[in-house]
Amino acid sequence: MNDQDVLAELGLRFAIISLMAIGGANAILPEMHRMVVDQHGWMSSETFANLYALAQAAPGPNIMVVTLIGWHVAGIPGALITTAAITVPPSILAYAASQARSRWNRLPWYKSFERAVAPLTVGLVLASAGLLILSTMSGPVSLGITAAVAAFALFTRANPLIPLATAAVLGLLGLV
Amino acid sequence: MTEESAAGAASGPHVTLADLFLSFCRVGLSGFGGVLPWVRSMLVDERRWLTEEEFVNLLSLCQFLPGGNVMNLAVCVGARFRGALGAVTALTGLMIMPLIIVMCLATLYAEFSTLPAVQALFRGVASAAAGLVLATGIKMALPLRRNARALVFIALTIVAVALLKIPLVWVILLLLPVSFAAAVVLRR
């Protein structure tokens, strides 16, 4: 593929993926992984997990992982194209939905649809967690960090930056 | 226009484009590991642009629309106070600083990612980030824990995506109609 083909492929694929992102970035993580690692071989599974961690460590919406994937594959043009592709189609939908919302709210099918979507959304997030754990675990310490951070986030309301920074230090000390 | 915005026009806050841009810009800058808690406290507690109930209603719409929850929320809030231009302004405010910061981080990562110390650091952070996603999934599953129908579809989705690696579009096309039918028949 030449550069322009790669950019076009990135834009098109991420625009399609953006419309499947019900429940946000975590829901499409497995699909992005399948596309960039398994299908195109644009990066290793480990790089994918590192880019995800980088997006988590930066401020802002988790969907920024898409920007990093675009950047890794095709530099700054790639980053801008994937960011636009993941942002624009859902935003147009959200705008249309915000106009129609008060009518839907009272319809029984809307409630049923919500109840039908919820378990799929949750399943996708847990599947993402599974894939990330598989690609990051390198021994008991890395699994222990994953478990400890999950417990920290479940049982405290403290800033998630605290466990992320602690894990960075453990990594720096060569313990992971 | 919605009923809420009709009511808002009578008694609600006056929100300028600059207000929208700056407020969402600050949310974008503060949200480490997810922006949802920050956007709620900005909209409900600080600026009082939405009541708690309005926030929950808007968010549940944004949850199941495709795209980032908070991105959609920015679009809806912007649209509600300032129409299409407001939607673009709020979304740009939310995205602009994180975009710049993440690009700087990416450049640093490219420069230094081959250093052993940086690789070691990232092994730690990546394991922690996986834990954050796991916790988010568990938190989202908790309200559904007594609902057998929901648990079945959670399990089916995990198996289809993580074990069988079925493309997401097929998972949605196959599971959503069945899930919808089950939700209608079982009424819960």
C-alpha cells in the first residue's frame, strides 16, 4: 500500500468502526486490535497495549487511543484522519438524536432497546479487559498490578493517576 | 426543540459559545483515565447547566449512541444551548488540548520507546491500564447482576469477541436482535 492508500484505508475503516462504538472506546478496542494487529499487521499486540496505556495516561477522552493508532501507522496525517473519522460520524448522529430525544423517551421500544444494548456494551468492555490483560501479562507481578489497580478503581474514588503512576514506578524499578 | 430546552429558555442559564468552549476545554484537560466524573461535576455542580436528572437522561442517550460517551454529551449539551455551532464548539473544546498533548506524548514515546527503562515503565503502566478497564467493566456489570437475561448476553458477548474473535459488526447484527427480543418477551 502507498501512503495515500493507507490514509484512505484508515479513514474509511475508522469511520465504520466509529459507528459501532456503542459504549465508547472500550467497546471497539477488540475490533481495532483485530484490524491493526491481526489483519493489517501495522503493529504488534504489545505496541497496541502500550498505545492504549499512553492514551490512558494522557488527559482527555479514552477515545484518544484512536489518534495514537493513526499516528503510529501514518504519522501526524494518520492521527488527524483517524481522529476525524472516529469523531465526525457519531457526532452527527448525536446531534440528530439530541433533537429527537424527547419523543423517543416515552416509547416502549426505546426502553427495550436500552435494556437490550446494555449487556452487549458491558460484555464488550469486559472482553477488552481480557484482551488487554492477555497482551500485557508477563508474570505474577504484572497480573498483580492489573488486579490491584482494578480493586483500587472499584473500591476507592481516588484519581486513577495514582495507581498508573505507582505502576510506572514499579516498571521503572524493573519489577514487572 | 425538546421540552427541557423550552423550559431552559424560560428559566435556564445563558450559555455563550466561549463558556461552552472553555468549560469543555477544562474537562478535557482534567480527565485522567476517563472524563466522565469531571464532566458531571462541571455540568451539574459547578456551572449548573443541567440538573442531576437532566444529566442522567442525556447521558443514557449518549451511552448507547455510537462514539465516546463524553464526546456525544458535549455535542448534545452544545446543541441544546447554542444549536449546531454550539455542538461543534463544545466538541472542539473537549478534544483540542488532549489531541495536542497526546501527540506530544506520542513523539516522546517514539523517541524513547527503545530505551529499556521506558519499555519497563510501559510494562507497568499497561498492566495498570488493563486493570482500569477491568474495573470499569465490573462497575458497569454490577447493576445487571440480578438479571439472568443480561448476564447471559454479557457472557455471549465476551465469548464471541474475546475467544471466538468474531468481528464486532457480526456480533452486533447477530446478538442485538436476539437480545432485543429477549428484553421484550421477558420485560426486564
